[in-house]
Amino acid sequence: MARTRSFWGWGYDEERLTRDEIGRLAERVAPLIGAHPAYVEPPVAAELDLPAPRISAPTSIAPWCAVDDVARAGHTYGKSFRDVVRGLDRDFRGAPDVVARPPDEAGVVAVLDWASEVDAVVVPYGGGSSVVGGVEGPPDDERPVISCDLGRLDRVLEVDQTSRAARIQAGVLGPSLEDQLRVHGLTLRHYPQSFEVSSLGGWLATRSGGHFATLHTHLDEFVESIRAVTPRGEWASRRLPGSGAGPDPNRLLLGSEGILGIITEAWMRVLSRPKFRASGVARFDAFGAGAVAARALGQSGLWPSNCRLLDATEALVTGAGDGTTHLLLVAFESSDHPVDADLARATELVADHGGTLSARGHVAHDGDDEAARWRGAFLRAPYARDALVCLGLLNETFETAVTWDRFEEFVDTIRSTAHDALRDVGAAPAVVSCRLTHVYPDGAAPYFTVIAPGAPSGRLSQWAQVKGAVMAAIAEHGGTVTHHHAVGRDHRAGYDLERPALFAEQLRAAKRVVDPGGILNPGVLIDL
């Protein structure tokens, strides 16, 4: 069945929470924030009235360019809290002038050539799921804006079974990619929360974190080579299993967020599909004890595919638990051998730190335990976020990473900073929950979720103040500005503090070489 992409919020209109689901969500949240929120209807296409485009596509590419209001509105923003609020407010003043959907790499070249001729900004667009302002036009740039949607570059072009690798176009979305690899018995096994509505190119450009909670946590480790188009010409790295020949050229495009070129395809290392699975859920009376157990697992060399710790509040809000205990979700998988022994050893490690792990042995990703309920809530969480916004609430996430020696103090500081900032803007009482999304031998990635009553007007001002306070605390106390959500525009202030000053100069120099006109996603990562 065909589904309709939302032009103002997350995902597909047909997948939005029902009124009953929204009601149950409001009932769970109300006691925590001391308010019973009222629902505001989202916009419909008939209400759109965008400014007229300032440029027209040349005849050679006009057949695959769109200037209708729905297409332009849908490419105006990403899917952050700020984006959804602006969509609910029917504010699409920053809409791109043209949405270009090139059918192939030659079409991408044609878009860049046209943009250079008319001095227009080009914003690369994969699935549009950015939650950091990474796909909107620059607010202070008067030039016309072209959104270059890679959605038609959506095929697996080659499969190398011998090397276990695949050549994949950048515009393919997660489900289609897995469908195409499945017929070969292979998988990329990269499942970010945005899996349904994000693309390979977007994952590469943002250094996406995905399925694996330990070891190969980011997409970086699966890249053999990348191909991209720049205003100066084509860019391609050599396909290699490894190399010690100077700095890795792929690393320059990974995380570049479209400022150095538009990624068109990549050779990716793929995996045989898993046949053996085992999982369990451990309960802890204290979040700190659960974190210590997660650290033991991360340092054990067992490399569980899932090692995610939910605090009691996170478990309650998502429906994974009842709010009385903290949950550690542990899972192993393999395409080669049973993993029951790994789970058994994990159970011993967890017990050493005061947790009780209920193992399930060989399981698929189904069932009705806490882990299964959390997986369902995890994939539906962006739709729940939209519902919370429609209920008038303030909702934001902060994901970071810090070394274990600073972990406990860091988490306490960020929690208290968020509560103080929310109280300062009149958004209290509030929920500030935490979970660990990824675990390393030397640290972890804590992910904080904020839910608070929003002001009837001025939620964006509240959001900006809270965002600024928490990001400043993260930077001050040694965390990263982003573990896997990218930088975009929303994290620029923190990124400017995190990176070395000379590296910023190097990045600017690289951009001047490949993009002398500064047309590619200006204002993201650096200013020229």
C-alpha cells in the first residue's frame, strides 16, 4: 500500500499515532509533568501558501524538478523539535525554490552546474530525517535554494559475494536497501531510529550510529570507498579493505554533511544475515549499578549487539517497564554459531554487579517482554514525539558520549542542568530521562530525553534556552556535542568548541578547493 510522506512531521501520514494512542501517551506523561495537555490539529496540504520560486529549472532538467507547495514544504526542514513546531505553525517561509530529483549521477552534476550558473545554494537531501537543522537552507543567505533529493538513486548496483561487499547508490532508504540485499543472503545491519526514512548517503554524511551497541557502532567501519560529485568535479576513493597510505580520504566525506560534495554511491562491507540470536533483560535498583554492568560488558570482549540501559523513567514513558526498575537490554547475534554461551557469560557479569538477567535463548525480534516493547517504542518514538508537540509539550533529546572515568558525574550534571534550565523558562515539572545507546570499552553514549509543559506561545524560545544551557554543559564537562545525530545548524555552537581551531581552518581550505562558490549547504559545520 502506498504511503504519503508527511510534509510537516516525521515519516508517513498513515503511520501517525491514532487518537487512542495519543490519549494513552498523554495519560502516561500527565502525572510526570503535572499537566493534562490539549491536542492541536496538524496542518493539511490545502493550507499551504508558499512564496513563489525565485528561479526556474532549465529545460534539460525541468522534467524532474518540482515547484509545487507540497514538495517544497516537505523539503523545507528536517524533523527536529524546532522543525515540527514551525510546521505546526504553518511557517514554511524558508522553503527551497526548487526540489530537484535527479535520476542518476549525471543529473546531480547537472544540478550543481545549474546552481553554479545562477549562484544558488544546493542542500543535499536523502530521507530528510535530520534532527539538527542539517537539510534546511541557510537563514541569512539571500541566494535561491535548490533541494537536491537523491531519492531516485536507490539501487544496489553490484554485489561482491567473495569480498562480501556491495556497491550501493546513496539515495536508497533503509527498508529498500535491506530488501535488495536480502535476496543475496546479506545485510548491512544498520538500523538507526530513522531507518525507514533515512538513506545510505545521509548515514554516510552524518556518520550515523546504528544497530550495534558495541564494537562497530558507527557506519564508518563498513565503508570500503565513496563516490561523490562536487562543483569542481567528481570525487572517488579507491576500493580497499584497508590502507596505511596517509590520511584516509573517505574520512573527509564521512560526517561532512554535504558541504564538500554530494555523495552518490559507496562500496559497503556487508554481512551474512544472522541465524542465531539470544537476548535477555536485566533489572537494577540503581541506574549507576546498571551502568557499571554495561561497562563490564563493554570491556569483556563479548561484543553484544545490544547493550542498552534504560533508566526507570525512560522505561515507563516508552512502555517498556513500570517505572520501578532500571532495565539493561542485552542481545547477541551471529550468522555462524550459536550465541547462548555469550549470553550465559553476560548473565554472570550482570549478576556480579547486582542485576538479574532474564534470558530468552534463541529468539527472533518479537515477543512481549520489556525488550520487545522497547524495540517497538523505539521505532515509533519519532511519531510519539510529533504527538507530544501537537499536545503542546516541549520535547528534546541530547545525545552525547563521555569516558567512563567521568560518566557518573557527567550524567548527574546534565540531568541537573536540564532541570534547572527547564525551571528557568517556566517548563516545570519536567521529565528528564536517560538511556545508554552505545557502550565502548572506554566510555558510553548517554541519551537524554526531555518532556515538559510548553508555553502556549514561545515554545521555540524555551527550546533555544534549554538547548543552549545543556549543550554548554556538555561541552564544558568533556562530552561530545553529538554522538550520532550530526552537527547541522543546531549543534554548531558546541561543535565550534569541540573541534581544534586549526582543524576548522583545514576544513575551510578543503571546502574552498571543492566548492569555491560556497554553494553546498553553507553554514553547516563551518563558515567560510
